[in-house]
Amino acid sequence: MDNCLFCRIVSREIPSRIVYEDELVLGFCDIAPKAPVHVLVIPKTHVASLNDLGKEHEGIMAHLTLAIPQVAEKMGIKDSGYRVVVNCGKDSGQEVAHLHYHILGGRAMENNFG
Ligand code: 5GP
Ligand code: ZN
């Protein structure tokens, strides 16, 4: 999608610090990190949110899930642990309408889900 921020990151129209890439998925550092490691993992294809997933995304989403521990390993937080967060819709505070998984680590997390 032309006017989607994260699609523009996928196409390199907007620069980002890319830490993981394969044919279906991109991982890049969040511009305003909430932890020492804060990576966003996204499908390269545009999907606005979890609510917009269909049967056709089954393969991509399985692939994305399998990429998460690979990203964690690359960022040095696989063994220390990490949190994965996905916001969906207004009440969650989702700001960017391109599905993204936050991977947060490098410090102990609070058990506070806001
Ligand atoms: P959301 O609130 O939609 O779940 O998360 C959106 C995330 O995208 C936020 O953590 C925000 O800091 C990050 N973000 C917003 N704009 C940019 C950008 O231009 N580049 C990068 N790398 N991250 C961004
Ligand atoms: Zn998009």
C-alpha cells in the first residue's frame, strides 16, 4: 500500500535499521524503543491488523512466528527472554495500520498489561 508507513519501510522508501529479512518477513528496530531491544517484525505483504487476516495468510503468519526466535537469537535475547506484543485496533493503541509484532527484551519486564 502506497501510503502505509511500514510498506514504505519494506520498499526502503523510508530507512530503518533492518535486523532480519527473508522473502516474507522483515524485522527492524523500533524508532522509539521501549526496551534495550525493541524490534518490529512484520509480514512484507500489507495486512492492516490481526482482524484483517484470512485463510490466505496462514502460511505467512506461521512463517512470521517462526522468525521471532531467530530475531531474538540475533539480538542476543533468546536465552534471557523476551516479550512479544501485538496491538489490534483502537483500545490497544495500535498506531500503525500494518500488522506488526513487537519483540521486547534486554531487561526484565513488568507484569503490567496496561
Ligand atoms: P503500535 O502502537 O502501532 O503497536 O506500534 C507502532 C510502533 O511503530 C511504535 O512503537 C513506534 O515507535 C514505531 N514507529 C512509528 N513510526 C516508525 C518509523 O518511522 N520507523 C520505525 N522504525 N518505527 C516506527
Ligand atoms: Zn502496509
